[in-house]
Amino acid sequence: MNLRQAKTPAPKQIAAAVIGNALEWYDFVVYGFFASVLARAFFPSDDDTAALLLALASFGAGFCTRPLGGLFFGFYADRKGRKAALQLIMFVMTAAVAVIAFAPTYATIGVYAPALVVIGRLLQGFATGGEFASSTAYLIEVAPAGRRGLYGSLQMVGQGASILLGTLAGIAVASAFSTQALNDWAWRLPFVAGLLIGPVGVYIRRSLDETHAFEASPRSGGAMDAFLDLARRQGDRLLVCFAATAGATISFYVILVYMPTYGKTELGLSLTQSFIAQAPGLLLLIALTPLIGALSDKIGRRPLLLASYGMLLLCVYPLFAWLQVAPSLAKLTIAQTAFCVILSGLFGALSTALAEQFPTHIRSSGLAIAYNVAVMMFGGFAPFIVAWLIGFLVTPVAPAFYLMFGAAVGLIGVAGLRERRGERLD
């Protein structure tokens, strides 16, 4: 193996790859956490449920542009390099966060207010479409031999850390300000704080070294040639990666993004209590994910993913049913912690497993297509879908049904993944 491949990258290089996810998921999570507040600010209605559904629909709208962003940035990363793509993504993502942070409310500019929010979501979705694939490809390509699982899991550690930061920001704002202040202006503070990540990310991504795997890979032809290569030779890989991602993205958006809203609207807890219930599980998720990634380097990705999806399928309904019996902060904390333990098995192994399915010259684009189409179809509208299911089925355990569906689809996808532990990437 080439010495440059085996060499351990500097911590700054790893941080540069991970920090974009911090900004991406921080903003997504904050939007999901404050959905009920944003509904009043930008989507006023005589029906609170209708306003919330509109806010959640705009949350999902950003996912419609993710496949487009995935195509653009995926092919860009495979042609121009991981470093070039990661830098451009950071610029676009920071601009998108600024649009939402400073958008005037409906009371100020009328129907233009929700239009601005949707534009911000669409722009952010476009940038986010390339972030996961480009940064994951970078991480596993710079990983020393036998440590791809650990390095790939750092992608999800960054996501978990950003969710924790979003949770802490939510606790701070919800505790420090009155309900009136929160509805009027204080909801903007977590978004403005997120903007600080952007300049830092732009600065440190300038120092990235391009991966040796990318520099050594063939890059003949243009984007259309790469797309045809994916469709003709990697179609089965796209399908299994799509299915394997579907269950994980449903779990992510229901358990980590929607649950604070669920705690407030369905369990009768305050928003602050719902945020507090999230924090212990997130800490455990952040701690366990790299350990699972390292374990996947020892025993393989598929066994861990199969076990995690199996546990999710079996445990999710009993946990939601248990929550409905005398709901409390303690019970929601226990349930969220149990969910996060299960999710750590998915997050620790999935990123690397997906990226290993594709050769280097189309890795970023292949991963971007499979991942973003799955996220668009199943993850982005997950909060909207479960809120609608609760009303349609007239039962607060309805989110469990969507999670069980996701786990079943994920199991099918994982069963088709190739185990690449111990193999060279190409």
C-alpha cells in the first residue's frame, strides 16, 4: 500500500471534513426543534395543527433539492476533487443558514416571509446534497489501513455532536426567554449562533490535502459518462445503498429531530423538558458511534447493521406504547437513550459500508445519489408524515409504525451490501 494512504492524517484534516456536517445538521435540527415556533412566525393559521404541518412541510421542502445537489456536488467531487467540493459546499450552506436566520416574519412582509424560508431550505438542501458523500469519501480515503470503519464513523459523530449543540441551544433559549420573547425573536438566536460555524469551516477547509485515492483514480469523460457508468455497472449498488439508507434516515429524523416536538405536542411536556430528555442519549450516541465504527473494522459492517435494524424493528413499538402510559420527563429520557443506543449501531457502520460499495472515480457521485434520494423520499418529510399519521390514525404511537417500516426496508438493503472490511478500496 502506498505510504501516503497508510499515513495517519492530521486532526485538522479530519475536523475540516467533519465540520460541514456540524453546520448542516445543526441548522436542520434547530429548525425541527423550533417547528412549532416557526409555524406561528411564518405560517400563521387559525388551526395550530395546520400551521405546524406547513412548517414541517417547508422543512421537508429542502430535501427536494438534495438529489440535485448530490448530482452536482457528487460529480464535481469526482472530477475536481474532494477538497474543491467541500469548500464550495461550505459557502453555499452558510448563505442558506443566513437566509433563515434573518428572514422577516409573516407579520412584517406577509406571504414573502414563508417564501424566503422555503428558498433558504431549498438552497440549504442543494448544498447538503453534496456534503455527506464528499466528506464521507474523503474520510475513508484518508483512513489508514484497517481503520476505515472508525474514520467513516466520524462523519456521524459530527452529526451527533451538532444535534447535541442544537439541543443545548434549544434548552438555553427555551429556558432563558419567555414564551412571548421566544415566539417574537429569540428563536433566531440558535440560527445566528450556527452562522459562526460557516467562516470557521471555510477557513480550515482551505488547508485540506487531496486524498491519494482520488489523485490516483482515472477521471476520463464528463459527468454524463460517470452517470452512465453508475447506471450500467453500479445499478444494484445504488439500489441496496438506497434501501440501507432509508431506514437510517427515517430513524434519524423521527427520533432525533421530531421527538422534542412530539414530547411537547403529544406527551404534554414543555419544550425545555423535551430538549433535556434528548441530551443524555445524544451524549451516549456520540461516545458509542466511533467505538462501533472501530468494531466494524474487526467484525465487519453488515453484522452490526443487521443487528441494529433488527433491534429497532423489535423495540420501537413497545417503547412508544410505554411512553403513553403516564408520560414523564424520566420516561422520555429513558426511551430516547434506548433509541440512541440502537442508532449508534447504525451510525457507526453505515457511512463506511455505503462508501465502500463504489469505486473511487464515482464514489462521491454514487454515494450522493443513493443517499440523497433515500433522504428525500423517507427522511425529509418524516416529521410531516408522523404528524399526519398521528392525526389520521388518532393514536400517538403512530411514529412507531413509520420507524418499523424503515427498519424493515433497511434490513433488506443491508442484506444486499457487499462486505468490504479488509479489502482495498479499488
